Amino acid sequence: MSRDDQNLTEPTGSGSDKRFEALIERALRIDVPGPVARVEPRKLPRWPFIAVAASLLLAAGMLVNSLYEARYFGGDDLATDVIAHVLHEPELLVPTDAPADGAEFDQILREAGARFSVAPAAVSFVRLCPFRGHMVAHFVVRASHGPVTVLLLPNEEVDARTPLNEQGFIGTIVPLDAGGSIAVVGEADEDIEEVRTQVAGALRWRL
Amino acid sequence: MTAAKSELELRREFDQLSRRLRPDLYRYAFWLGRDRQLAEDVVQEALLRAWKAYRDLADPSSAKAWMISIVRREFARTFERKRLETVDISDYEQQLAGDEDDPRVEEMRQAIFELEVDYREPLALQILLGHTTREIAGLMDLTEGAVLTRLHRARAKLRQAIGPDQSGDGSNKS
């Protein structure tokens, strides 16, 4: 605050006025939520927790090793990694009419650093997945012929639209104006353009 | 902004800047609209707009004022689009009640919450964001005299709302 401002808005500058100003400042400083919502961990008994943690650590080590061997992440070919990921979760491509839980979809988008100005229609599955070293949102939209899977990739930059056509799947990886990209993949006879347009137009990254 | 910076350097620089400023931008947006979800949406949109224009920002030292002005414009756009209803006291319970342990701060927070936006905004700009009267006048398109009047009335209303015990020595000097 400038000296002139102080003269006009804090008449005496006394201790009580300073306390008053400090009180206003404290009141204005409300808590600020983080850009990504945190999920509070559940409290578990200690020994079962250690046993579960050890099992998870062992499983994670084996998974990381197998992923490295399969060049699952750390590779340069994003298109191949996208197809590999889709094949890794084939249950997400099974046709279903059951809609995904909206609150769960929002929560996963939040954790993946994304949100939509207009939510995609007909989302049937949603999951937070490890992909090339990051947790990304992976969801499925019911398109005209069947399910189309979408990966939101804030950390993957591509220079131009990259077509995919591997192992019976077609798709595209699209760069976004705000940085990052999306991958849209369906079976060979699927029209993915509508999903691509809908998702790319409404997606916003959380900074 | 220098043209020599790569896209990656600019992104890192902007990321650091937005992380540093985000808390104050969020608080400013909150005190404009008195709604946490609205504040979050406004700040997200404002940061995206800021990123798109960041390369063209001529003076990095003005980044804070520049981003505050973007938040203000984005709030106006969002408010107009959503045509938000008047907030009443029950919304204070929903938005802020229980966030603060100190009852004096809680009482003051509620008093600020109930101020008209014409008084809340310059108060937040001055106390929260450290703006001078001239800067507030420029941002709000007012004369400096009008800003000073609003700040004076804002404090008077707060003193009246919280009573002499909390507002200082009880003489109601402002």
C-alpha cells in the first residue's frame, strides 16, 4: 500500500488500526485447494499394511521389469505404445451400455490434470492408468459402431496428427493447442472422427 | 518475452509463474464471486488464456497485474454466461464456514463475505494483492477518488459489522 493510500484509508496508523488491517488480511486469505485433489489414505492396521505393501512392491518390481522388457515405456514410438496400452486393457473395448459414474469420471480427470468444458457423451468406462511414466486418464466412449478408447496425454507432444493402424485398430494422436495430445483408438470399422472432434474441442488441462 | 526462448523454456517459466500466483488469483476470484467452484473454473480458464498469450507478454515484471486482469475479465465472462444468483448468508455456511479456527477471523470473513462486490473487490486488491489506489483505479476503470471512497466505506462497514471489540479501540475512527 502506498503512503498516500495509508493516509486516506488508515486514519491513524495506530496499533488498533494495524490489528484491524491484519485481521482483514487473515480473513481474506482463505484456504486454497491444490490444482489436483488429494485422496485421503485409509487408515489400516500396521502389520497387514506392511504385508500388503511388500506384496505390492514385489508385484510392481516384476511389472516394471516386464514393461521395460516389452519397451512399454521409455520407447520413442508413441503410436506403438498407445496400441500396446489398448491391448493391455482389452476389457475396455467390450461393448456396453452401462454409463460410467459421473463423479468417478470427474475425479479421475482431476487426478489426471484434465477437465472438460462439455463432458463427452456416452462414456462407459474410465480409469487412471500408468502410461510412459505418468498417470493418465483413459476412458471409453460408445460411438456409432462400438467402443472408442481415449487417452488424455498432457505430457506427450506430437508435431502433427499421427494416424494409427495396427493390429486391427485404427486411431489418431492429435496435438492440442494448449500442449499435450490425445489418442483416440477404435476398431478398424469405427468412425473415430466424431469422438476426436468432441474430445479435442472440450478438453482443458488443469495447470 | 524474448523470441529466443524455446517452447519448453516458456512452458517451464509459465508453470513456475502460475504455481506462484495461483493462490492469490484463486482468492481474488473467490472474493469476486464468493463461490469456490466458480473461482476454480475462472482461474483455470484464465491460466489457459494467459498461457496462449504468454509469449507476447512484453514485460515479465508485469505478469502478476496482467494475470489479475485476465482473471477479472474471465470472471465477468463467466458471471454473465451463468447469470449467477445473489449469494445469501446460507452460502457462506456452504463456502467458508468451519475453515478458520480463530473466531475473530471467522467473524471478519463473514463480514467481508456480506459486503457488496464494489467494496469487496478493491479491498481484496489492496490488502491481498498489494495494489496501489492508482492500480485499482486502472483495473476497475474508476477514478482514484472513487477507489479511496470505496475502501473507506468498506472498512467502515466492516467495523460496524464486527463491533468495537474486534475492530480496534472502539472509537470507530474511520
